[in-house]
Amino acid sequence: MKYFNTIIDWNKLTFDEQKKILSRPIHLKNNTIKKKVKEIIKNVQVLGDKAVKNYTNLFDKFLLNTFQLSQKDILSSSLKINSLLQEAIEVAKKNITSFHKAQILPETDIETQVGVRCQQIYLPLNSIGIYIPNGIAPLLSTVLMLGIPAHIAGCKEVILCSPPPISDEIIYTAHVCGINKIFQVGGAQAIAAMAFGTNSIPKVDKIFGPGNSYVTEAKLQVSSIFNGPEIDMLAGPSELLIISDETSNPDFIAADLLSQAEHGASSQVILLTSCDQLAKKVILSINKQLKNFFRSSDIYTALKNSAIILTKNLLESINISNIYAPEHLIIHTEKPRSLLHYISNASSIFLGSWSPESAGDYASGTNHVLPTYGKSVAKSALGLSDFKKRILVQELTSQGFMDLSNTLDVLSKAEKLEAHNNSVKIRINFLKDKYEG
């Protein structure tokens, strides 16, 4: 079976055709999922552990009396992980830690005018919940991407939920990241439990982590409920766009397109190039490399949502990329860094032949939790700041207040807010009486 048999010439498309070729795979709002998730959340709110237990039995076919893993289970996971994997986890942890520690911001502390001191301080979130899917592949890399910045930020309580049976890889990685409250709970019921708390599972202030359509819908619903938790983001299907020129390695490009398509049937990959010969070589390489994969059904489906687009030149490729606003952008050109300042919309950028998207997924150091579906026009990759909150502080001396009081008086009167104006006047009168009395 062959894919990308057609190379699309961007400049032969109508405006509507150009818009269509850059559209993401359509995900229809499933009212059945929405209704079911709402029911699950309500039952967990009312029945707590009983509901969680029933749903775990129903959906995961596991009857559990205790959701939380014992410390013995957590510690014993290291005996089941081979030394090569342990070493790889340590390398990834080191790089991710270095990059996220570098994101620690200095606090702001200035006098905006004499006697008026203003500060911006950062405090860690008190409690967070991490959700890790546990399907075909154990996403231990996501444990690293969420657990490490949570630890650096100093979050006081970090819990992790994952469907049973939780893989040893996830348990071990969580322990390496300092997470020792691990619960064998998955799906929408896990999100609801972390959102509102049960006797066994503590309520958290913010929920992080990817999941299927039920988990994503649950995150949306609990974050919309009064007194519900914050969430990191509503990530959609994964995506990759590559900008290349005649110097690019077609085998590298094909491998990168396939690696991203592997994320799931709803993934999307796009190649933009002004070199027709390169595009043809990429097509040949894709079909050659596909023969080596056992789990290729999702890749086949993802490639149907994808395209190879021929452009006039690099600047047109960049313009199209900025319109698309990809989750992952690989600039696979002769001088990739020289193009960086032209990029305005992308969640994570990979420069050059030796920077595959897989490096960012696992161990280069950057975070792989990223905005998708074009959200990079305004949203950013997950970082240390997502695990902290900014608090503002102001302190005025009596003289600083007096010097600012006329401005406060004028502005509060302009807004016709009498009580605001009164809070200024009552202090002015107090100071006048004190110094004139």
C-alpha cells in the first residue's frame, strides 16, 4: 500500500482548497461521551470510592479493594526494570531537570515611586494530580515531563492516577520523580476523583496529563464546575510539520513523519518543500520504511489525514507553517537557525538534521506536553510556571501614600466608585489630623 502518491502544489490550489488541506482531522462532538462523563462525575461526587470501585470493575475489569499502591509495591518496581532502561530514565531525568531548573524566574521587587513598593512572588501549587494513560504503551516519558517540574516547583502534594494494572515502568519512573502516592484508577472516574476527592483519593488543585476522549471530556467538565480544579490543557491529536529544502535527507524526513504518525490514527503530518525531487524521494522512503513496522494500522490512517505540499520557496513554506501553527515543527534545511526568527506560531521547534521530534518526546530536556490543533498561536508548551502561581504584593509608606493619594482620588472619582474614594480620603484625613493636631 502506498501513501502520498500525490504531491500537492500549493500555488495551484484555490483559497478554499488551501484551507482544507491544512485543516485538522474532524472530531465530532460525541454527545454520548459528554453525557456518560457527566454521569460518572456526578456519581463520583456523590458516592466517592464506591463509584470509583464500580467503574474500575466495569471499564478496566479490575475489582480493587484498595486503590493506592503500597510503598512495598512502589519500591519493588525497581527490581523489575532492567539496568539499561534505568540508565536511560536517569539521563532523561537529568536533561529535563536541567532545562526546567533554568526556568526558575527571579522575583520582582521594585519601588514604582518613592514609598510605593511592588512585588511579584512565585509560590508552588499546593496539590496537583497527574494522569498517565496505561494502554498499549506505558507513557513513562510523560511521568518525567510532569513529575520533574512539579518537584522543582515545590508542589506540596503530588498524586498520580493510572488505570490498573499500572505498569512497572510507570511506577518506577514516578518513584524516581519523587511521587509516592500512586493510585490504580483510570478514565473519567480518576479525573473526577482527583477533582473532588474521595475517602481514598485526595482532591487536587490542578490536573495534568493526557488521555482518551473520556479523560479529555472529564477534564473539560470538572474544570468548568464551580470549585473544580484547574487543568493543564485540552490536548488534541498529535501533529508534525516539516520544512525542508534540497539539502535535506529524505530518509530522515520520512522517519520523522512516520514517528509522529505513530502517535495515533488521528495524528497528522505535513511536509512543506520547494524541491520536487526531494518530495518524491520522501514518498519512496516512507513506503520502504513502513514495511518494517508491525504496529502500522494507526500510521496508515494518520497518513490519510496528511500531505506533502510543494511550495515556491522557503519563505512561502514558513508562511504556511505559521498559518497551520503546528504542535511540532522540524526545520530540516541547510541553515535552520537562520529561519528561526521568521517563525511566529509553533509549540516546539526542532532545528536541523540531528534533532528528531523523538528527542523532545523523551530526553533532550524540553517538555513534550504541548498545545495542539493550532492553539500555539496563543498558548505555550508546558513549563515550570504551570506548576506555580504568581502573587502580587504592594506596600506603601505613609509618605508614599500621600504622594499617590491625589492620583487615587481623581481616578476613583472618574469611575464613580465612592467607597474606593472613601478608603483614600479616610487615610488622608487621619494623616492630616495626626500631623496638624
